[in-house]
Amino acid sequence: MAAAAKKPRNATLRIGEAAELLGVTVDTLRRWEADGRLPVQRSGGGQRLVSIADVRRLQSTRRKREEPIVARSARNRFPGIVTRVEKDRVAAVVEVQAGPHRLVSLITAEAVDELSLKPGVAVVCVVKATNVGLEIAQRARGSS
């Protein structure tokens, strides 16, 4: 009888999968569960399961209320405009003007084609860096 009450596995997602699709943490989904914003089922082993329908509903709601991308994550997402594309058979160089920043991305030629990248196209540059070095800038005037 308990098996009949269970939804098919493909109608639900594990909480970690749902969090990834929604762009939030598992802790956020647990808070939403506690607040009553997100109905959660439990598997036989106690794992939290979220219905795909609820994930779609939350995605739709979040899209309607989203702030500009820069406000959401200014440290690694830069909306901009493609200013140059140089492509050969395998690789491409794409230059983007993102506010005061000029970003250059090395991507595959296939990606350029799939995204239809050309000058004037609006894009979001997602920067992932494992290491960023800093240096002290020289003072414009001599040291005091």
C-alpha cells in the first residue's frame, strides 16, 4: 500500500538536484520547506524529495522576481555585449565589453556557432577562477 502512495521516481528530484536547478543551496530549500514554501516528500530512507512541478513553479516565480544579474552575483557574472569574434576551425576568441571591463574568452568554434555569437549580441560572462593574484599599484605621485 505504501508503494502505491509513492510518486514515480521521475516525478521527483532529490533535494540537491532541485537546489542545483534553482540556483540555491540545499539549506535554502530546507528553510523554504520549514516556511511552508516548498512541499517536500520523504523517500523510504528519509531522503527529501521535491516534485518536478514544484521546481518548475519556483523557477517561474524566481524568474519573474529576479534582479539584474550583476546585483545577484557581481563578483563573477558580467552582463555585456560581444564586440569581437575571431574564429577558426576549432577555437574562437570572443571579446565582450561588460561595463568598464573588457573580457576576453577562449571558447570552441562550436560554442560560438551554437550561441550565434557575433558583435552586438548581449551575453553574460561567467567567470570561474581558482586563483587571482594581486599586486600593489604604483602610486601616481612619489612616495612620501
